[in-house]
Amino acid sequence: MKRFLSALRRLLPQLAALGIILLLNAMISPGFFHVEMQNGRLYGSLIDVINRGAPVALLAIGMTLVIATKGIDLSVGAVMAITGAVAASLITQGYPLVATLGGTLAVGLFCGLWNGALVALLDIQPIIATLILMVAGRGIAQLITEGIILTFNDKPDLIFVGSGAFLGLPMPFIIWFVMAILMVTIVRRTALGLLIEAIGVNRRASTLSGVGSRSLLFAVYATSGLCAAIAGIIAAADIKGADANNAGLWLELDAILAVVIGGNSLLGGRFSIAGSLIGAMIMQSVNTGILLSGFPPEFNLIIKAVIILIILVVQSPTSQSLWTFLRRDRHPTAKQERAVR
Amino acid sequence: MANETPLLRAKGVSKSFFGVAALDDVDFTLRSGEVHALLGENGAGKSTLIKVITGAYRRDAGEVLLEGKPIFPRDVLDAQALGIGTVYQEVNLLPNLSVAENLYLGRQPKRFGMIDMRAMNRLSRELLKRYGLDIDVAAPLSSFSVAIQQIIAIARAVDISGKVLILDEPTASLDTHEVEMLFSVVRQLRAEGLGIIFISHFLDQVFSIADTITVLRNGRLIASRAVEGLERIDLVSMMLGRRLEEAEDTGNGVAADTGGETVIKVRHLGKRGVLAPFDLDVKRGEVVGIAGLLGSGRTETAQLLFGIERADGGTVEVEGQATNLASPQKAVHAGFGFCPEDRKTDGIIGDLSVRENIALALQARRGWAKPLSRREQDDLASQYIEALDIRTAGAEMPVKFLSGGNQQKVLLARWLATNPRFLILDEPTRGIDVGAHAEIIRLIRRLCADGMSLLVISSELEELVGYSARVLVLRDRRHVAELVGEEVSTTGILKAIAASGTTGAAA
């Protein structure tokens, strides 16, 4: 319980940012917090946020682990395109759902292992290593779909993954939430979290302490590939087809932003998956808010950039120390209290 | 002398951080043509005093006079302009630029508004000639040894500032020849009338170069004395505030043969271009020392034994079992431990806590699926913090905030937690303060008495002689001698190192 509370306190800036964005949304569109049950399923803008934010949330889970090792995975958007194409291709060829999902996840895993091999075995810088698949990925996806948008309007079971509901909640939300609980449990209940943080801070020193840095790097990139595959399936199921050109386009950048807004350092080390997920929800709230506000769509990206800039500036170490400094001057007693402690 | 205005004078300087005094009413006087050593354990206030003088910190009270005039340097650049230049342990120049560019960075000679490369190179050559360096100034800085880089940094600092030169542990990563080269430069600058402040942990070096010594302890001035007539033991007790029993212990009271069984048996282990094949036997409860100049293959021996460098021939038996040491992971599984020489890059995981740093090797050996519970980690941390007297504000403190000596103890704790058969220590006492130094030596003796086998690499020969049952001597990437029993002495080691006509001794 104590540890839970201290984790909550660490995430306070992120939670505060999310709260402020949600309040702003509510001011723009008064019915924002309204959630209602229709046909055994919840509807409302809040539900929309947790539903639409699924791909970035999933990518952010894998990206958090990769970034914790001082790496980065630029290929996740392209892997979404590849895996979406694989899923559409398998299901239209008549494979059952389980085989389709299994095959698609295997392809995502393979993509992650490829990145892992480049980074861990060949020691290529992660940004370059994953750029290769980022560039090649959409080409591979086009080869799989043979250049067309592969639709599967007649496959309700796969479509259910993208737009169905379970216990009143949308499937994409349930999938990312379960995945998040699973990953947090795996990294924090085993020693993986500690070892990942150790190689992120100082890979050489960790290796010299007997940590199997190579296999850990393989594992985090494979996880990232797997998360991208799940996101790819959701994105394809949502539009009932695989679009090799647009599926997951630029989402790697959204995922990186979510991780950073979540308070994780790009220099590796300490990480918080929960923080990244809050980051992903902040991004989606901004997206939804802009749509609800009725601004002309050409302003969307600029408004989004400005809001993210504000969040990052407020979180930056410089403004944090400025904040402490200003507070100390206004309340001279605070300094004394600190001295007493 | 009494009438002469001192070059630099600090009077009653105080500085505190969050109510904790780092400097308390400290006086310091530096004369022209003097090398003034500033000594004290870690945390004594040496670097705070330097930072106050160079403008990196602002003093809370007191005054600093340069040639009798009060100065208030706003920052390091300001202090440089006033005539106070600083050279740090880690050379803070740009390795990818040429020597000349480094010397004239920010003040390049210009012609028609463009940098005049030819003039810059000519000026650089002339400048370095004064220091006895005749090198290609157009070559990148990184192509020269650390010692040469230090001298280039000194040349730059003196050329810019020219009155006071502060050397902050300049010799920490140099070997004896290089130290001598650096010292001849320092002596020359002293003769030219500069005032030089010299910070070092090496007492030998202090005695060989300094004219005056100022000792700080816990932010206070303890004494300021001329080196002449100062006894080494007095200096150490001033620094520590107590007598140090083992400071001068050089006798070899270690039995040559403990009669224990052989734990590690190495035959013809070597790697082409790295280290000639060597044999090594280490018995239970035995300390084997390794001596040699820097670059003689000492660290390489450790790296081959710990699987960091993969050997291209030879065998290793651990307690009679043939063992494959292809990676550090395998070495750790075989019960080996290794405290590397470069703590910052190869040892500590800076951002992680003391607790996590201590638990790391044991956790790595158990594998990720068998985590040490938080309780076990806490117990491990508090046990070793107490046993090794690690000074930290708590087990959750990031290890990067600890002093060098305490970081070294954390590394030792990391390996002791794995209960190793065989522990390799590479320069375990380098760059740490006198108090921690003695504690680590005591610890080495205790571990050996408890039956652990150790291989210790050290440049401090007295120290090595003090605890080693045998000493291996290396030269030119080859094991050249093994000294046993009576032969284990400082002079014996020096003779072995110098045997084939090569001169010099380890620092």
C-alpha cells in the first residue's frame, strides 16, 4: 500500500496534466464526462478516449521498455502496417481467428527479434537499426496486400477485436489494459525491471556484473514488436481492412511522446509503464478535445504540438528548479523547515 | 617574504548548502612561484574551496584577494579572465578537434574574419615548445595520451589565465613516466612565477612536488605548513584527525604458503595481441598480487580471467572442474567476481540505488525469473552498509551521489553478496580517500583470512606487498616473474619490473 501511494505521488504531474486536459475538454464540450449505457455497452467521450487511445497505449508499453534500455524503436508504426496486412491476408484466405491472431503475433515477434538482433548482436545504434524496418516495413506490408486495401467486411470475429464490447467496455480498451497489467506484473514481480533499468543506465557495468544484456535487449525489442502487432490487429479490425500506407502512420512518434510525457527519460534507466499509459491517454484526450472543439482540422496538429510543448516545458528539470526557487523566495519559512528536517 | 603581497588569498571564506556548512571560515594563501597542495579526505571541502575561487559557487562570507585586490568572479570564464585557470582530472577539452583548435578554441586568430589555420598551428607549436612538446598540432587531441592531453590543457589554461593554475587530481590516470613529465612542466611553471594549487590523493606526489600543504577537514582549515620538515605520519593524522595504524605498514607478514588446496588453476591462458599465455594457481585463502606498469597487461589478465576478453587458447580449472570463461556471465556462474579499475564506466550503475547496486550481481546470477524480494534486498543492503561501513544517507540513495571510496565499497558489497570463490580487484584503492583506503586494505586481509581467494592488481607497491602471499610481475603484456616469500618486497618488484633494462616504477 505504501509503495502504491509513493508510485501515485511520482505520477502526480502526469495525473495532474491529464486532469487539466480533461477539464479543458469538459469546458469545450459540456457533455464530455457524460457516460451512458446503450445496448449493454458504454458510450461517451471518455469511453472514446480510452478506446481510440488503444494503439498508442499498446505501442507505449513496448516503447517504455525499449527506451528504458537507452534504445528507441522507430519501426512500430511500420510493424503495425505489416501485422495488419498479415491479419487481413490470413483471415481473407479463410484461416480461423485463432490461427490468424497467432500468425500475426508471431510476425510481430519476428519483427521485434530482427530489431533486437541488429541492436544486441551487431551493436547498431537503435535509432538506425529500427529505422531500417521503419522504411522497409510499409513496402513489406504493400507486398502482402498486393498494393490494395485488403478488406474483410464479412469476418465478424476479427472485426469484434476492433469494435466489439465486453462487459460494456470496448475491446481495444480491454486489450491494452490487460496487456498493461500483464507487462507491469511481469517486469515488477520478476527481476526483469531491475535488470532492464540497470542496462539502461550502464550497459557495460551491468554486463560486467553478469547481467545477460544481450538476451534482455532481444526481449525488450521482441516485446515492442509484439505490442505493435496487437496494435496493428486492432487498427485493421477497426477499419475492417488493412491499409498498408496509412495504418500506424507516425504512431511511433506518438508512442515516443507518450513515453516522454509519462515522465520517462530518453536516456534510459528508471521507467514507469503506468506513466507512459497516462501519457498515451493525455495525447488521446488532446486529440478528442480538438475534434470536439470544432476547430478547423488544419489547426489540429499545431494545437496538439503546442499543448504537448506546454506539458513538456512544465515537466522539464529547468522549470522544476525555477518553480522551487520561486516558492522558496516567496515563503522564507519553507527553507527553514527544510533545514530543520 | 612577509611583506610581499600574496598572489591569491582567501580570508574567512564560508559556504553552506541547505544549512550544511561545506566551508567554514577557511583561510588560504598562495604565493607566486609556489606549488601549494590542498589535501583532505573526500568531503573535506577541497572542491568547494576551488569552486569558490573559480567562481563556480558564490561564497556566503569572507573575501578572495588576487594580488591584493578583492575579486568577485561570477563564473569560471570570469575567473579565467582574471588569471585563474583550472585543469581537471578528466581532461575537459574536445577530443575530436585538433590540438591547435583546442588550444585556441573561442579565441582563434582571424584573418579577414576567417580563422587563420596557419597562424593558429604556428602559435600552437610555439606554445607547446615551451612545454617541451613537439607534436603534430593538426592531429586530433584524442590521438594523444592522457598525459599529453593534460599538458595541452595546462598550456591552454596558463596561456589564457597566467597567474594561478589549479590542478584538480591531474595525475589520477597517469603512470610514473607521465607523472614525471607532468611534474617537470609544473616545476617549470613554478620557476616562471605562477602560483599552482595541486590537489591529489597521492601523498608521494605531494611530497615530491609541493612547497606548502594546506589540510582541510569537514570544511575547516586544519593546518597550512611548509612541506620541508613535515613528517608523513603527521600529515596523515592531520587529514584523518586520528592516527592511522596501517598507514606505514609495509612489512610482509603474509605466509607464502597457506597450505590450502588450489582453487583456480590456469594454464596457457592468453590472447594474441593482448596478453602472452600465462599460468596461474590460486589457493584457498590466498591473495595473489599483480604488479607492473600501466599497459603491461595487468588489467588484461583480469579481463581474460573474467571473460571480458575471450581467450584464444588455454584452460581454466575451478576446483578441479574445467570451466568455460567465455563471458562475464559465465565467470559469475563459476563463482568469480571482478571489481574493475574504472568504477564510473565499468562498475557502478549510477542512477540506481545503493540497494539495487548491491543486489545486482546476485540477482543476475539467480536469473530474472527468481527475483530477490524487496525484503531480501533490504537485508542485503543494510547488512553490507554496516559491515563495510558504507557512508550513505540510506540504501535508497542513488549510488552516483556517494564518494569514490564508498562507491568502491558498494562494488565490493555487490560481489561479496554473491559469496564468490575468487575475487579479482583491479586498483581497489585508486582515487579514494585515506580513510577508506585503509578500510579496504583491512577488508582484503579479512576476506583472505575467511578463505576467499583474491587476485589484486595495484600500482601501490607498499600496499601490494602488505597483503600478497605472492606477486606476479608483468612487463610488455607478458607475465615475467613470480615473487614468493622473502622476495615479496617493494624493491623486489621494482627490480623485476626493471629487469630487462626498462626503467621506471609503478606510481
